[in-house]
Amino acid sequence: MKIRYTITGLDCPNCAAKLANMIEGKEGISSAKINFLTEKLTVETELNEREAYGIVESTAKAFSRDIKVEK
């Protein structure tokens, strides 16, 4: 299933790409793409929405505490 989030607090497109790679490397996440300009994150996963959100949020916070993820 595809889940979309709004992600704010990223400083540059390079940071967005690094964070997407970190999220994509997590178990249960098959794909993660961040559009830096629109601040949208799209995740493909077999996990339920709650589990996926937990992974995305914890990974984003580990990357930078300034990043906010909203459903």
C-alpha cells in the first residue's frame, strides 16, 4: 500500500534523498520517495499505517530533531 505524509524541516534536497534512503532501508518499507519542493513523502509498505508511521517518524527524528512528519 502507498502512504503519503507531509514532511517539514528538511534543509536541502540532498538531505531529503538521504532520509528517503534511510527510511527505505527499514524492514517492512519497500520504497520511500521525498519530493523536497512539495514536502511530500510517499512510502510503499505492507505494514499497517500505524506501524509505518512509527518507523517513518522515528527515522526522521534520528536524522534530525527539526523534522516533522504528519499524516
